[in-house]
Amino acid sequence: MSTWTISTRSAAGELPVASGEATLSTDVGSPWVNLGIFALFVVVTLYFVIRASRTTKTSADFYAGGRGFSGTQNGTAIAGDYLSAASFLGVIGAVAVYGYDGFLYAVGFLVAWLLALLLVAELMRNTGKFTMADVLSFRLRQRPVRIAAAITTLAVCVFYLLPQMAGAGGLVALLIGVDSWAGQALVIAVVGALMIVYVFIGGMKGTTFVQIIKATLLILGSAVMTIWVLALFGFNFSGLLGDAATNHPDGEAILGPGLQYGADAFTRLDFVSLGFALVLGTAALPHVLIRFYTVPTAKDARKSVVVAIALIGAFYLFTLVLGYGAAALLDHETILAAPGGQNAAAPLLAYELGGTLLLGVISAVAFATILAVVAGLTITASASFAHDVYGQVIKKGQLDEKGEMRAGKITVVVVGILAILGGIGAQGQNVAFLVALAFAIAASANLPTILYSLFWKRFTTRGALWSMYGGLISALVLIAFSPVVWGRPTSFFPEGSLDLYPLTNPGLVSIPLAFFLGWLGSVTSKVAEDPAKQAEMEIRSLTGVGAEKAVDH
């Protein structure tokens, strides 16, 4: 088994945290402890999923948890759904390597929720039933709009699922010492099978309980590590920053902007483009929007977002301390050389602080994070196809409860299998562009149509179709010809030279284009939409009048 060395620094220049240097194998700690704690999590969550399955009788139960969750419960579940492995491992690693610029990811992820609170949460809850397409097609032509919304929803879910599944395989290389292709493929298959079981048996209720447990474990684990790191520096954050700057090869540059995005004009534009995608895309992610339908009232929808903002905000403050803590306590080259690169900063810091036991807990939380997120994405994809395409388009709304649930469960299995195969196929590849695609597609194809539908009386079916398809296609094309895919050592095809679009994120172009196409399609449309339906949607979205009756019946 290959080995590598972790060099540690002492807190504030005093005695070392660990004596000298520690030579660790690639599994970092005890694989059996890591697996044992993860197995405990699986057993506990399966218990809640099986209990939830006993009360999952209707499509409202399967897709929306019977709308019986409180605002606090749903807000915690939203945090569990939103805080993916990329948030936990990626942000901490980005701060450890890039400092200030790395934390900008967390700022973008958090600020997006203000948009969701002010413009989306309550209005979506009042207007929809199960999916985003319910809102978009409310006052427009049902068939073409539902098909377009289902396509964009499935596109976001698939491109979000692939990096999560592939990430499960990559994480194993560090946590349990399985670094062969076949071993990682087996782990991806196991994670995918668990995901299918959770969603197939428990539906939204089971998925919600998994997300609540995962969010609680993730935030508590991060809080413990944060307090531990601060204690090593006498709760002196300035001292922590000073040691991080001293230990980092770029010195005090990690305390200010520019280390990752300040090299030239293109990198600065890249950050603006990434910020557009993160801030605007988050408020239009289908697996986030579907959670607004799991609460009984619009008031609970608002409370859900407030609770989610509090939990997510606290978590990202923890990542700031943990990222700079990793920069101060671990050797920079060791982080980059570890399996997973900068994503290894969080588990390496956990091992440095608390040894095998803390690493086992953190590794189990990381696995749980992946499991909860892929479950949320799968139930969303299931609802989009079974409810919007099969139930409303193919069966023209004539499908009964049992038929719709049966279609939903079949979709869960199909999506799960595709996610497993896609995750296995993406092993060893640069999957960062898949995450960028998910946010860019959501921001480009979904958000303009959502806002126009809710707030613009002249919006038409043509505008919706132009905006959704135009945003989707432009995001895909720009990513396909960007440096993320071609021409760089970290690109999907490093030897290619088709990087015609200079930025790594399409948001700067595709999002304004989608808004423009929505406007252009509407003002050039010769077919006016039903003013009565538009007025009904406006009254219902803003006041909630008539929403409960429509949802229940």
C-alpha cells in the first residue's frame, strides 16, 4: 500500500499538535472505522425511511411528503439537500488552497438564498403542486411548456447527479483505501442502490428524514471541528490567519483577493460569470424548488428559507475557519498530493485534530452528504417525468394516484441506474464542468421563465419556450467549447484545442441571453395568453387565495 507524509504545524508557533511527522497510508486512518460509522448511519436512516413508507399512500405523499413538514423541518431538510459534498469538501479545500478567493464560493452559495426568499419560495408554494412545471404552465399552454420544463429539470438533475456519484468513488480512495477503478465503481453502485432504496420505499418523506439527519450531523461535526481549531489558537482568529499566511507558499496573498481570479481580465470575468451562475442558479434548482411543496402553508415556505439561510450561513462560516485552519496546520503540498487533491483538506484536518475516530465521523458525514443529495435529485427527476411528462402530457391528466406513483417509482429505478452508470463512466475525469452545467442550466433555462411567469403579464408561451430552450442550448454549447472541456491540464480533453469560448462558466452570456429570448419571444408573439388565468395566477401567488383547494384537489 502506498504511503505519503503529512507535515504539521503548531498552533501559533507553539508545541506541535502531533509529534513530528506522521506517515499515513492512502486510506487515512482505519477503513473499518470509517465503514462502521457509515453503516450505522445507513441503518438509522433506513429505519426512518421504512417508517415513512407506511404513510406514503398517495402521489402527494410520494412527491411532497403529504405537505406535513413544518417550516423548521423543511428548512433543515433544504440545508441537507443543498449542502452537498462539494460544499463540505470543496469549499474547505478551496479556502485552504486559495484563501479569500476560495471563500467567494461560499458567499455566492449563501447570497443566492436571499433571492429565493424574496422572489421564489412563497410564490412557488402558492402557485404549484408538485414541480416547477406546475408554475410555468399555470397560465401558458400546458403541453409544450411542461415538456420544456421537464427537459431542463432532468438536465439539471442528471448533470448534478453525475459529479455526486463520481465524487463518491473518488472519496473512497482517501477514506477507505479503495483506489482501484473496480473498487470505486463498486462503491458508486452501492451508493446508487441505497439511493434507489431510500426514494423507492420512502418517497419524499423518507428522503426528507435522511436530509434532516444528514444536515444535523454535518453542521454539528463542522461546529466541533471549528471550535477545536479555534481553541488551538486561543480563539484568536487573527492568530489563525497569521499562521495560515506563514505556512502557505503564497504568504499573505491568501488573505486578500486575486489568488485564483486576479491573474488577468479573463479570470476576473470568469468570477463574475461564476457568481451569476451560483447566485441565480441556486434559486432555480429543481431539487430545491420541489421542497417548497412539502409544507402546508406559504408561511411555512418562508420559514423554511429563513431556517435554511441560518443553517447554511453558519455552516459556511465554519468552512472559513476550517479552510484557514487546514492552511495553518497542514502542509500545502501534502493537501495537493493527497487523493482528491484540495478536496482532501477537510478529512486530513479531521485526522490531524482527532485521529481515526473524528476522521471516521467526518468520513461518514461525507458519505451521508452524497447519499442525501442524490436522493433529493432522484425524487425531483422522478416527479418531473412521472407527473409532468407521463401524467400531464402523455396521459393528459387522466392518470390516477396509483398509476402516477407507479410511474414515479419506475422512474426512480431508471434514473438511479443511469446515475450509477454515468458516475462510473465519469471516474478519473474532470467532472467540475458537470457542476457548472447544473447551475448554469438552472440559471439560464429556469430562472428567467420562473420570474417572467410570476411577475410579467405579457409573458407568453413562445417566450417561455425560447427562454428555456435558448438558455439550455446556449449553456451546453458554451461549456462544450470552453477551457473546462478543452486545452488545459485539468480539462476533460487536455490535448484538444476547441476552447473557442474563453471563460470556464457560461453564465455571463447564457443567463442574459435567456432573459432576452424570453422578452423577445413574448413581444413578437401574436397569440395572447388568457388574461383570466394570468390574473388568477397573480392573485394566488401573492395572496395564496385558492392555492390550498387547487393543491388538494
